[in-house]
Amino acid sequence: MTTISEIARRAGVSTATVSNVLNGTKAVSPETRELVETVARELGYTPSRSARSLKTGRSATVGLIAPDLTNPFFPAVVQAVERKVREAGYGLIIVDCHNDTLEEKAAFELVGEYRVDGIIWIPVDETPPEPMPSAPVVTVDRPVTGLDGVTSDHRAGGRMIAEAIIGAGHETVGILRGPSAHHSARERHRGLLDGLADKVRIVWDVPVFFSLELPDDARSTILEQAVDCIVGANDQVAIRTAQLLSASGQKLPDDVAIVGFDDIPWAEFVHPPLSTVRQPYRRLGQSAVELLLRRIADPGGEPELIVLPVEWIARASHRRG
Amino acid sequence: MTTISEIARRAGVSTATVSNVLNGTKAVSPETRELVETVARELGYTPSRSARSLKTGRSATVGLIAPDLTNPFFPAVVQAVERKVREAGYGLIIVDCHNDTLEEKAAFELVGEYRVDGIIWIPVDETPPEPMPSAPVVTVDRPVTGLDGVTSDHRAGGRMIAEAIIGAGHETVGILRGPSAHHSARERHRGLLDGLADKVRIVWDVPVFFSLELPDDARSTILEQAVDCIVGANDQVAIRTAQLLSASGQKLPDDVAIVGFDDIPWAEFVHPPLSTVRQPYRRLGQSAVELLLRRIADPGGEPELIVLPVEWIARASHRRG
DNA sequence: CGACAATGGTTAAACGTTTAACCCGTGACG
DNA sequence: CGTCACGGGTTAAACGTTTAACCATTGTCG
């Protein structure tokens, strides 16, 4: 690897000068500048982030801690984060903690070793990291009290669903609500209930997990207690429900309507195409990075929670053909 | 940030000793070991990767360069890579180059600055990086001559499809083949043709892109030239084709059967559930890391191409109900 | 003409580790 | 008893940068 001192030697100048031309830190005469630059180019010089980081105390790196990269929700936000981060001259180190809080703890240690300048964190549950990292942290999707965060307006999403259900003329509804440990699930549920008020009869309202299979009691409820419309905790739940119903001979959406939440990439390809609430994936990632960058530049200040608008996506599943 | 010398000071020993206990590099008496360890713990010491990297010349980091994180194909391999890499004590820095060879070039520079010990590379096209990085590179999915790589047995996959088509009793077939710039597309096509031999009549065989919309000529061919079965370049193409056909009033799979390739996460949820060839996503990632680790430990030797077996997934779309 | 600022450069220390080279007792062995 | 090996330490250099503190030369201005 060629170093700055190698360049200095060959160009007959000091390392300080080389550093100055390479970073534009101080004025350097055009001739030396030119000289140094060509020597650097010829030697194929690549600066060492380690050395720079060690000296400056800034690593020009941010860490991304996510619970599960295969969750269809995440790739788009990760992509947006990566892009924004890199545009700002930072590198991205990423760790997937497989929905395990222990691995998550290890993740914080790992990014600590890298002395990252900031951390984007999609928490597996909503408890603050221990010990608190020294770099600023901004959460995505799942707010943690005391930390900066960005999330979608799940409550408004819930209301949008209610509105659509009422608009479609449904009279009875079944709810598969997400785990109440999740902020998003609570908010969606709250918004839905608010919106439904007493205009539609809620025949049942049972808890499910966000992914995985439907629990047995939920399955039997779905199959045995007929309603006009079922609202799923998220798209995956809605899709599983649709499958279950189809398999049992029901015609969707005419016999029973379905609505999801998230607008995962394949919501439009399932049968029937899923009506759902779209989260602004990319914006989520972008805003998180913007907020993080602000905090890096200027730490302190009250934690801020950015709530991004969602969008009702009317496809076929929520109303009779 | 607490440093090794801080610990040394408080424990009344030299930094060398601290380093030795923390890394187990040299024998240290139980008492000093104990002492140093508790001091380190109390101070919440976290080693600095920059310093270590600078001194040792190894960064304990690998770079992952991918063309597009939102491609449904990738999250599973990225996840596998991340896990394996981290198990081996490395960190993972990741860059998404948005299918752009210029960004890809920049990506190599970025990981170069980090002095990564190895690179996992999913190339956007199949031309070698310029200049060649000094760290070992292993490609995933898309082999590059002269480089180590791991890929799926696309040819065998093509043959499996042929077999399934013959088994289903189809007499005519249409092929939507992928861009011939891609190794995978070429191999699939080759295997398919081999397998079909003269047992089934190929009515048409037109090129398409892997994602995006179907080109106009492909659309009209699909709609106008009836065949028993259409084989898509990959799942996304197959799914778009199914949509197109359904929209035009055809009943799938009875009027026309469809098969895909890849087994992306939602292949089973579309209508009709897609018969396809599954690539071993996780294994792809794992093998790539294993190979990379071998190369890091022991560079040199002939480039190796690992070809992983694929699996035919028979769902509903490839034969009459 | 003297003082001074500006310009373009250099020197050297420092960042937090690792590690080769050295040092000092102590017990074993011939 | 002299020598040697070994266990358990220390010292100090080095890794590749950045950057504060200097320094020399030149031109400007009162």
C-alpha cells in the first residue's frame, strides 16, 4: 500500500503538504499541487481510513443495526440509508441481529469498536441500549423514549383503513391486531378503532404475530366467525389470511374483504391484489440519516420524533368486485 | 473513550501487559490478568479497530458490494453473508451501487479505504474490477473469469424445468429468456434447450430484461402466439407474464402454464402459486464467505468456482389443475 | 525604508494499538 | 555453583494520518 510519505518522498515535499493538497486543507501552489496529485495518481494512492480515523477521532462511518434483513419491510429502508450515508461521505457498517436482543447488544459493541460517528437503529424491542453508545442514535420504525427517531404515522394509517371499510359499505369487521409491544401495532389499532367508532360492528379482535404462521385460535376465529372484512396486522398477516380463506373455499374479496398494512413489495401481486397502507420506506431511511447527520454536526437538544405520512393504496381486496 | 494506556495507568502495569491480557497474546500471571480485566470492565473499555487495524495491517472487516438491495434475490444472501462474516470476527461494510458500474467502481475504492481483508462481490456486469483490489474477491451469482466465485447450477435448473414441462404433457412452449450478458441467463437457457431437445416444440424464444416491465414485442408475442406453457427468465418475469395473461382473460394454469426461476419470497403467494427453481440463497452467501475466509488465510492458488445445486419447486402454475 | 501580512512550505507530535527486543528473578540441571 | 530456560514483565518503535506551531520569502503600505 502506498502511503502519504511515499508520495512526499517522490514528490520531494513534506507529508504535511501532501495531506494539504489531498484534502484541500491549506493553500498550496498550483505547481506543487499538480505534482503531488500526479504522483499520487501514478502510485494509485488510497487514503487509510484507519489512520485518518485514529488521528481525527472521527471514523466517517455510521452503523446500521437491523433486526432481520429478510423482513420485506427493510431492504428499501436499508438501501435508502446506505445511499444517503454514502452521499455524505460516510461508510456504512451493518449488522443483522436476527431479532435477538443479545445479538443486538453485541451489535452495539461492534459498532462501538468502529467508533462510528452515528447509529441508525431499528430496534428489536423498544428498550434503550445498555450502556448508551457515545455516538448519536436515531431509531427507525420503532421509537424508543429518550432517543431520536423516525416512524410512520401508523395511527393515521389505521384511520385510513377505517374510512375505506366504511366507504366500501362493510357492516361487520374482524381485526387481527399486532403484538401490543410494538408501537406500530398499538397505533394502527388505535387509529382503526377511532375511525370505526360505532359505524361498523367489530365482531372479533384477536392478537397475532407480525410474521410467521397465524396462531391456531386466530385461524379458527377467521374460519368460523364470518365477517364482511378482515383487517390484518400487516400485509403478511393479511396475505396468510387470504390464503386460508381461499383454501377453505371462500371467494375473495366478494365473500370477505381483506386489508393489510405496509405495502410490501408483493402486495400488488397476490390474489386478490391487496389494499393496504403504504409506508414511505425510502423516506424513512432518508429522514433518519438526515436527522442523524444533524445530530452528528450538532449534538444535544431534545430528542426528536419525526412522523412521516402514510398513503392508502386501494387495490382490489378491500371491497366487492 | 478509555484507552489501553488509561487501563495500564490505573492498574499500575504497562500497556503491553494490558494488550497481552486483553488478547491472550502472552502468558500473564492470574493476579495481573484479573486486575487488568476488572479495571477494563469498570472503565467500559472498547478496543479501537482503527488503531488495531493501523498497527496490524489487518482491518478485520470485509466489504460487500451489491448491485441493488431491493432485488428480492439479495436480502437472503446478504443476511447469510453478514452472519458468517460476523461469526468469524469480522465486521461488514456494505455498499449498494444501484446497478451502476461507476458507483461500483467507487464502491471498490471505498472498501479500499477501509483496507478490508476481503470482498464479497455481486457484480452488476461481468467485467473484472479495475484496478484489481489488493484484497481477495469472491463473486456471488455472477462469475467473473479469473476470480473466485460461487453460483447456482443454472444449467441444471434449466433442465429441471424442461423435465417438468415434459412431465406435464405440454406440447408447445414459449421462452422469455434473460439478457445473454448474464451467465445465469445463458446457462438456464442452455439447460432448458438441452432438456427440451425435440420432445417439445418451441414456438417462440424472445429476450427480456430480468426485472422492469416486459418489452412491447415480448408482450405482443405472449398475447398473440398461444402456447401450452411459458417459461420466464426469472420469477419476476413469470409473474408479470401471468398478470398480463390473466388480465387478458386467460385462465391460469389451465389455458397456459407458467414457470419461473429463483423462487423469490413471494413466488408461493402469487396466483397461481408459481412453480419455479429455487436457488440456495443462504448457501450462496455462506459458501462465498467460507471461500473468502480460505483465501484470506491462504491467498494464491487457482481461482475456484463453486456451483451449488438448485431445487425444482413444483407448485401449481406449471400444469393443468 | 521599516513593519507587517500573506503565501507556501516544513517539523514534529499525537492518535491507540501491537510487538519485537530486552530485562530480571527463580528453579532446574549438569 | 555456573548456566540456562522460562515465566512474567517493561520499553519503545511503528503503523498512516492530521495539524498546530514554526519559518522563510515576498510584496504592500504608511
